[in-house]
Amino acid sequence: MLLVDAATMQELDRKTIQDLGVPGIVLMENAGRGCTRILIREFAAEIEQGCLVVAGPGNNGGDGFVIARCLKQEGTAVEVLCLSSLEKFKGDARTNLDICINMGITVHECADEEHLAANTPLFGKAGVIVDAIFGTGLSRKIGAHFAKAVSLINSSTAKVLSVDIASGLSSDTGMVLGCAVKADCTVTMAMAKIGHVNWPGRLYTGRLHVVDIGIPRAFISKTVCTAEYFQEQECRQTMMPRPVDGHKGTFGHLLVIGGSRGKTGAACLAARAALRSGAGLVTVAAPRSSQFVISEKLTEAMTEALPETPIGEPSFRASEHVQGLYNRKKAVCIGPGLGLSEEATIFSQEIIAHCPLPLVVDADGLTSLVGVLELAKESKAPRVLTPHPGEMARMLNCSVKEVQENRIGAARKLAGETNSIVVLKGYSTIVCQPSGMISINSTGDSGMGSGGMGDCLTGVIGALLAQGYPAWDAARIGVFVHAKAADLLAEIQGPFGYLASEVADWLPRVWGMVV
């Protein structure tokens, strides 16, 4: 599903009104009627208790007035609470407010905290509250009595429908601007917005519905979007057919580099996930002292011994050895359990800069890039970097807080500086192209917050690269399928406590869902 930002949506509105000649009040009518249909469908029982429409001063409030009118027509008990003085409503919103008044709908004027406090009981008696306070154009923190209204909505027992976007969310980032309504469902107009699905906006959006308000399909199809929401449909459409007469040579040979002494589990998890993701062959190249341990853990994978340091990490000589391993391989993963000694770091930098094959860089491999991001940019083969927020912060020389407050911006910056596909892990994982195009993942849960999950993801993406997928597709599919396997485990075993190795073993079930 393609996503737009506020500016793009405003341009679509402008073109429809000015270039096509559709009156703005028609778009408002369509928006309000679309919201009403979904409200009645979603909250059929609760609406019997009555509805409160909380309206802000702009067109979002105007949409709310249309909803109030439509509900009145349906015989629903409805009241309107305006958070601005009535004389401030202009244009199409004012027209619909006047119609509400003429229809006998009770309108409460609450332009300050005192009047809002006097009408607090309204929030307790409604079965459904319509949040029509602020729309997608909000760019500043909510304050004063508007913030109090948001608090009253969130503390009520009523079901909440937000019009266009939950009031208080940035439509461009999903960040909370001071405070935000926590909706049970959101009805947005024409196209979904980035803020609906990006973290933390996804937590406030609830069930998302997109309604047609009359913006021509031709306009929408020509819209240049720089973001998408990657769901099962997109995953299925991106998958390549797997030939029925294929053999292990058909599906690529993946080289996994890592697994230093005491960290063999990381490389084993990456290899296991790669095998569970359809790679024809997998070889794990690890320091010599780790080779026996890895071969004991992995029955189906091959191993290669690398020259090592006294502490069991790759030595300077290991890079020359690895060059001889590239023959007949299709892709490489580096980082899981690699080590952080000076020699291991230099070894990793050599591989990242000069490996002629598509390469996934994770864990210690990412740490080796701190201060030398240009090494990834110099490579001629595709690179996929898979940092968690801490690793991203180290590479961008900023705090984790700064990364989390602008995850999209951080992903775009690193992708641009390294000319790589970047996978910023976390809730609503972001995959980003060097061009700035982002893909926000729809799967995953907090149970994934345990050791080894990132190693599995590395193996999944590596397996897809080995099978010939472009790096952009391999990253998006890999992120979706890996997290979907965790979701299935969470449903069956419980919300947390499942293991990364179990996620790897559930991958074939998810592949069966998307092929």
C-alpha cells in the first residue's frame, strides 16, 4: 500500500478542486459519509448509546459535522462539541455546522478549558466518540484545552473513531505532537499516510480504513510516493516463482562469515534461517577454533576454517582466505558473532569494501563501519545494512533517542551516505533505498526483543540474495516473513519467550503463505 505525506495529500486535494472543478464541500461530504458508513459498521452496538463528535476549528471539524448530520439522519442520538468559538468556523466547515444547528443537533461551544470542564460529562455518556479535532496538516504540539480534550477522549470508555488521522499525530512521521488520541479505528481519505503505520503512530491509529472521497484515480496513480506499507499482498506480489525442477544449484550458495569463539550461536542462527528460507547451499566461514562447534550444530551446512587471532577472532590473513571462497557463491553475510578486535574489524572492513557479491552486513560488521561509512559506498555490489537503533546511532554519531524520534530520517541518511539498502530494525521496521524510498513493515511483535532475532533476519535476507532477488526486494520480503513467523509463534506459544531458533524453524510455514 502506497503512503503519502501531508504535502502530497494537500496537492491532490488542490488539483481535484482547482483543476478538475470538484467543489471542496463535495469532498467534505464524501469524507463524512464514508466515515459514517464505517462508524456504523465498526461500532453497531456502541452507537446505540449515542455519539459525541469532538470538532476542531478546520476542515477536519467540518468532516465531523457531516458525520453528525448523517448519524442524525440514521436516527442516532448525536451531539457536537466544538473546541473553538463558532464564529471561527469558515467556508465549507461553517456550512455544515449551520446545517447541524438547523437540524436541531445540540452543539456545545467549548473554546476554553472552563467551558470544556463544564461539558466533561459528555465524554462519559457516549458509546462512540468521533475525533475530528486535527487532520493531517498538524505540525505543532497540541496545547491548552485541545490537549485536555484529547485526555478526556483517551480516558473515556467509549469507542473512538478518528477522522483522517488520530489528532496529535504527525502524518509525515507518526510522532506524537505533545499528546494524541488513541483511536480504535481511523478512517483516512483517498490514501493512507506515513504517520498511520510508522512507529509510534501505528499504536494510535487502530484499524485503518481508506475511503474514496472523489479524488480521481488518474490523479492518485500519477502521484509520486516515497513510502509504502509492506503487507502480505505486497510480499506475495514481490515473490519470484520458484522453478519446480530446481535443485540446490538453482537456489544459490550463501556464505556466512562470523561465529568467533564464544559467539558461534549467532552464525549458526543466520545459517539455519538461510536454509529455512530456501537457499540451496550454505557455508559458514568461522575462525578455526569455532569450526568444530559450528559443524556440530549445523548438520546441513558446510564450514570453512579462517585464520584466527589468539582470542578466536578472524586475523588479518582471513581476508585473503575468504577471497578464495567467493567462487560459485551468490551472496554473503558478515557480522553475526564476528568479534570486535582490531584484526576482526579490519577484516570486516576489507570484506565490506571489496566483496564482489551482494552482501548483508549485521552486528559486529556494522560496528566496523563506524567512522568509515564510505567503505560501503565504494562497493560495486549491493549492500544491505541491518542496524538496530543502537547500531544506527553509533554509525550516524548521534543518540538512540535522536534515531527513534526520526526513524525515517535516520534510515534515509544512512542509506544515502552508504549507497546501501538500510533495514532499521524495531517496531514497524523501516527498509530504505539510497534514493530515499522507504518501506514500512507490517509484521512483528515485542516478543522478538530477544537475542538472536537479528541473526536470523540476516540469514533470511542473505538466502533471498543468493536466490537472485534484488537487494531491495530481498530486504522487504525478508523483514516481512521473518517477523510474520514470530507473529505466528506468538499466537500459539504466547506473546514472548519463544526463541530465535524457533522463529527460523517456522519460516517455511510463512513461505507457504506468500508463494
